[in-house]
Amino acid sequence: MEKVNEKNLVDFIIDYESGQLDDKGILNLFSHLIKSGKAWSMQGSYGRASRLLIEQGFISEEGNIDESRIKT
């Protein structure tokens, strides 16, 4: 899967909003949003989803994905 970066961020957000991202894609998107700080300045649902992923241990406070939590 392609990594999220500033050039393709909008494409990932569109795919997320339209339900086209798989679990890995969602984690990659939110990891990027948390690392960049954008998760906390975007629409409230992004901040809430980011906080939930952190609380559930999928992503660290720093935005790192816990690969052991990803089902293959």
C-alpha cells in the first residue's frame, strides 16, 4: 500500500470519506494525520477517530502504528 504524504493526502481523505480504504489504509491515513498534527485541526470527527485509535492501541500518541495489532 502506498504511504500517505502531503501530495496524496487529499486522495486518501476522499477514499476514507467514501469508504474505499481498508483497515491498513485507514491506519496509514490517521498515522499521518497524528504525526503531522492535522488530526487535531481538522473536522471534529477526525480528532475523535484519532483519539479512539490511540486509546485502543492501534496508533501511539506520536502517530506510530502498532503493526502487531493489524490482522493479516
